[in-house]
Amino acid sequence: MLENLTSKYSIYVYAENKPPNLLVSRIKVAIFRALKTSVYQVIMLPRQEVKRVSRQILGNDRTVVFCEDVHSLKAARKELSNIRGCVFVLLVVPTSYSGWGAYTDVWAKGLVENLDADTIILTDSDLSRRVIDSKLKHFRADVRLIMPAPFSDGNNESDSSTDGIWTFEKAKIAHETQSLNYSGPGWGFEERSKNDANLPLIDKTERVNSILPQEIEAANLEVISQILAPKKLIGNPLNIGILGTKLTFIDELSRDLAQNTSSKVILDDWPHLGAPPNATLSAGILESSDVVIGEWARPNNFWIQERAKSDTRLIVRAHRYEVTVDFPHKIDMNRYFGGVVIVPWVGRTLVQKFNWPIEKMVYIPNYVNSRYFHRPKLDGSEFTLGIVGITPDLKRLDLAIDLLERLRMTDLRYALRVRGNLPTDHINWHKQPLQAEQWGCILHRIESNPLLRNSVHFDLPGRDMASWYQQIGVILSMSDLEGSHVALAEGVASGALPIARRWPGIETLWPDEFIYDDLESATESILNSRNKQVRERQVSTFQKLKCLDQDRVLQAWWDLINGRIKEAQQSFGPIDWESPLYEKIVF
């Protein structure tokens, strides 16, 4: 078989002599059923033999490696990770809820230690995906769902050693509105009735068996096809280096550029603004890169422009913060091919205040992985407001509290969830008088006001935002000032209704339909959205905005990286860079 490898094939790596995992085996069956009509040649081999095929696949244009466990993934990465265009997929089926402590850690430890953001994960349910997200909070895992093959015999599940595992597996196929109950005796020690509508016990195979086999295979084939042959951007693969501090706004973009172009993208994250932690390593990236992107218009770009080869295409990307300081004056735009801004008003400031050349300015919105956020909302989410990040004080959590209070005067079902670090988590927070005053007033209001008591919930920070957004029906942007407000974009992509205060520059990024000038109109809009048809129509319209089209953003970046600057400028333009800073953009 090895002698007949085609240019498109997949490898399935498994652990030889290891007892089969029934749950993983069901996904494996579903994968192979989905693959049977594809043009890919499928090769199964134990992880001990991965090295044997590494030389055979050099030069092939697409290789997908499915790994049955973490050890298989490690073996495959060791031998195949240097092959351009190689995609790794790991099968993961959690065995417990995320709050089960050490029991959960048994299967999660390997994920935390060995997975990175480039690994695609296949799992069996939305519940499993939420559990995986909770364990991989340090990056946004690319978790996709594949419908497992039905059990051939309902008795197969009786092998579970504890009722807890059984309950977890049953919860995967339960509807979100159904409550699972402990199978012990009821209130009066009577046996729980299986027919009791208030205490439903769900047949484990009922929902799977209600779907036709051909429907299951068609759905799984679509998932597998997206992995095997994602939309490929036209052009030869390149070596791309991204250098700068705080690369969390560009890491998903870099990953998806690599996957869609077979390019090699290296992130060099600096802990300090002025110089890299390892100058030799960073210099090596400059030497080997066809294109170098300086993330943030900060001193990292001085370092880049002084050391990069003259034929290396340099690109700098600016956010809001940079136009409030003097850094952009020191960037030699004669050395840079293009200057990317995440919002038009920042670009206008760079042109009008810092004299950046108009012909090099490109507006490309922050990359939002809309497919990652597109998950079903939990029932009742329409009554949950969400705000992400409340420090510093300009994020204005106090205004979100005002809005919540006004809503609860009419409907007590409304609540607010706050995601991110608290002010007290930051060093010397109390030395910021406005922040300290704001936080103290908020705490007092939540505790003393009957309308607010028990209605505001604080959630720990993490990158697992898609799971968090499933419970959020309204995403808030209450800030005094923002650049583009990524959280607002992510909330809209998730299907939440956007409610934004008119902060300076918002008209250059978002349409008037969800920008509000006063508390009363924002309250009225949210209350009106209790009508399901109204809410769905609004959300559907907002999700079609160009700035949320991740394929368009990828294409614009790929055009720019390849030197097609006019095409990149047209993707989200044209923009009149000499107009007043906050002049409205036509959407």
C-alpha cells in the first residue's frame, strides 16, 4: 500500500496492543464511513510505524493525520510535523464533566500538556466540546463535532463502571431543556418513574436512532471534508514571521493562514516592547521569512526594520493604543510595504497625525473565527447579558449595571455575566482612583439593591469564549473608548444581540442599528428582542456584516502578503484616509 500513495491521503494512527476505547471507536467508525466516498487514500498504522511513511509523503500537497490518542499524536508530530501542509486531528471523548476534579484530570492532563492551537479535535457532542474547552483555556481549541455511529446493541453501554459515567454519556444526547436526575430513590424513597415527565430518563440510543443512517453519514462527511480539503487560498506557500508583544489578536489568523495556504507561519511573542527575549532566534526568523509582520506599531518594528533583509516584505499592523503615544513616528514606512489598521479611524490618525503614506494604508478588521463561535445557544440565553473585560474603568461595568437594573424593573429573568479579571487581580489597582471608586460603587450596588442582588455573575478569564457565549443572548459594549472591541464582534458571531454605546469611532466599524445614544433606547431594544422572530431577524442581519466574514479577512491578508496591496485595500474599502477621523463608513 505504501508504494501507491497519492498526493491526497490520510493516515490513521492508533496504539497497537492497547485495549480499544469503545467511545473513540464509535467516532473512528463514523470517520471511515465518511471517508469511503472521498478521493483520499486512507492508511491505518500503529504509531510505532509512523516513521516508515514519513519519507513517502514528502512533497504531497495535503496530508491529514488522524490520531486515536495523545501518544499517537506525539509520535506523528515527531515524524511528520516538518512536512508542509500536514494537518493533525485528535479524537477526544471526555469521560466526565469538567467539575469532577481529579477524575476529569485523568484524561485532560495529556491534552493540556501536548495539544496546541494547530491541532484539530474531533469529539462526539456539544457537551463534550464544552468540557474540552474548559480544560484548554490557554488557547482556543478547534473542536469539531462528528456524530458517532449508533451502538449496535443497547446493552453495550451497560459496561460503565459507575452511574456517573453513565449519566455523563446520557447527557450528551439529552435536549438542553431536559434535566438529568440521579437514579436513586425519590423524595419519599419511592422508585423514580421512567414515565414521569418532570424527571425524564432518556433512552441513550433514542435520539441517535431517530436519525437516518444516511443523514448521519452526510453530516459527518461534511465535517471530514472541511478538514481534508479546506478552502485553499491561491498562491505558493510562503515563510511568514510574526514578531511582537501580546499576539493573542493574531494567533488564530496565523493558524488559519497556515492551514489554508500550506505556508509556514512562526509566532515570536516578546514579553517586552523593545527587544526580543532571544535575539538569535528572532534574527533567524527574519533571515528565513519571505514576509515579516510586526504586530502592533511599537518598538518591535524598529528592531525589525533595522535587521530585516532588504528584499523581505515588511508589514506593520496598528491597533488603537499606538495612536495615543509617539511610537508610530519612529517607524520607517519607506521600509514597510503596507500598514494594516483594525479600524478606519486609527488609520486616519496615522495618516493625518503621523504622516503614514495613504498608498500603503490597508484596513482589515480583526480576524474573528466566526465558525468557532457559531454554536447553538442554551435555552434562556436571550435573558443573559454579557460583558467581556471590565478593566480599566473605561470599560464601564457601571453602565452595564445601570442597563441590567432598568431591564429587571420590567422582567426579573434578566441577568448579567462578566468575563475576565477583576480590578483587584491587577497589581496596584487601588492606585487608580477612578477604577477603585467605580469598583467599590458596583460592589455596593450589587449587594444592597434588591433588583440586582444575585443577578450579576463573575466568570474567570480564559480563551474558551465560544462555550461562554452559548449562554449569552445580549453582548454589551459600554466603553468610553475602544479600538474595534473584539468581544463585540465575537458576540455577534455567536448569535448574540449587540448593544453598543456610541463610543468615539464606532461609526467607522459598526452600523447604526446596534449603536445607542441613551439607556432608554438600549433598554427598549433588548425588551423588544424577547420576540423570537424579531431577535432572529436582527441577529441574522448582523452576522452577515463583511467584517465578520473570516474568509474575506483571510483573502485580504493573503493578497497583502503576496504583494497585491490594491486588492487588499478593496476588500474592506475604499477608505478616505483624509476624511475626519470618525466620519461614518458605508457598510
